Amino acid sequence: MKNILFLFIILLVSFSGCETVKPVVGQRAEVLATPVPVTDSAPVAVNYSEQTTWLLGYFNPVQLKREPHSAWYLKGYDEYQLNTEAINKLLDINKDVLSIKIVMGTWCPDSRREVPRFMRILDAWQFPVVKVTFIGVDNAKLSPVGEYDKLDIQRVPTFIIYKNNVEAGRIIENPTTSLEQDMVNILTGNE
């Protein structure tokens, strides 16, 4: 009888936890049996200046779509209004010889604003994400990446566009006109 009651309590706790967004996988039964108080308070704001939230070194852009970064990333991506005239010009540019490095700090408000916008542009341009290298830096703009110092990063975000493995140009911190138009200018020599 105790086993049935214990199983019933576990099931009750498991099914009443609909507030969770992460699956409970691989946790021990003792942990599942401990009830977690449910509150109606607002979610705790993430402090992006805390080092535990930083993405450092090479990272996969999929990480930006996961907590704690998904809120700012998805919002910035979805809300950005593309400059269609510049996008059309980008569509005429051969992508085969191009690659891009994005150096950013997830702690940096400019990075959190510009990187989602840049990724929306790349998607509209149909630029292959495998040709984009993401490098996360700390608040001293340092990264545990070999030969990182040769990139000479002073401010973030920095978008470095390469043509045939040679730097064609950079967009540093804020675009001059728009991200799209600055990219067009770099790639057509109209800087």
C-alpha cells in the first residue's frame, strides 16, 4: 500500500509541475518526490554581467536560442525590420568565396542588439551558417581562442567579413548606415 501511495504522490507532483520549461530527465526519484513551491511571481531577470551567463571562445549559434539568451536573441531577431533594397543587393553577391567572424559578448547590450539583427540578415540572404564563426569574449574583450589577439578586437560586436580568406571589412559595434547596407558597401567596395 505504501508503494502505491508513493507512486501516486510522484505522479501527482510530476503532473502538477506544468510550470517547468525544461524536462526532468535523469533525476533521482527522491528529487522528484520533493514538492517544489509554485509561485505566481514574475520571472527573475537575468543579469548578463554575471560571468556564469557568458559564452566564451568558439560557440554554436544554437546556444543563443537557448536560455538564458533566447529572450533577447529571439526578440531582436523577430522584431528587426530588414532593409529589403540592401537585401536584394546582397542576393546578387556571390557567397561562395565569403566567410564571416562574429566576435561578441553576451554581457554587452550592443552585441545583444546587433547580433540577432545580423543573423536575421544572414537568413534572408541565405548565407550558410557553417561559414560563420562565432567567438564569445569576456568584458575585457578577451577570448580563449588561439591567435585571437591577431583579430585586434577593440569593441563588440565586431563582424568581420572575409572574401577569399582575406578580410574585406568590418562592422564594429554599430553600423554606419544599416547592417545590410554596410555589408553591401564592404562587399562591393563602396565603403
